[in-house]
Amino acid sequence: MSTTKDWLAVVQSVMAGLLGVQSQRKYVEDANATSFVPFVVVGVIMVIVLILSIWFGVSLLLPNT
């Protein structure tokens, strides 16, 4: 799993999984992958980005007290 195309496919799969729009065909492809590590790494990064973006958005909307 070293090519950019492979990593982009993992990012696409994780994003679709987070949004709940993963197709059955893609789900089976991901389940048959040789390693789950890229999915875990990208998933953790995506969750951290989500949490930071929510925190940043809330901090922009709420006044500083």
C-alpha cells in the first residue's frame, strides 16, 4: 500500500464509511484488504480533523468570556 492511488482509495473508503454511504461492493473490497492499518491510520486522522473543526467552529461562534 505505497502508491498515492491506494492511499486515496483508503481515504475515500473511510470518508464514505464515516458518512454512512459506503456501497456493498466497496465494503467487501475493504474487508478483503490485506492490512487494516491504513484504514485505522486514516480513520484516526479523520476523527481528529472532525473534532478540531467542530472545536474551531464553536470557538468562532461563541464570544470569548
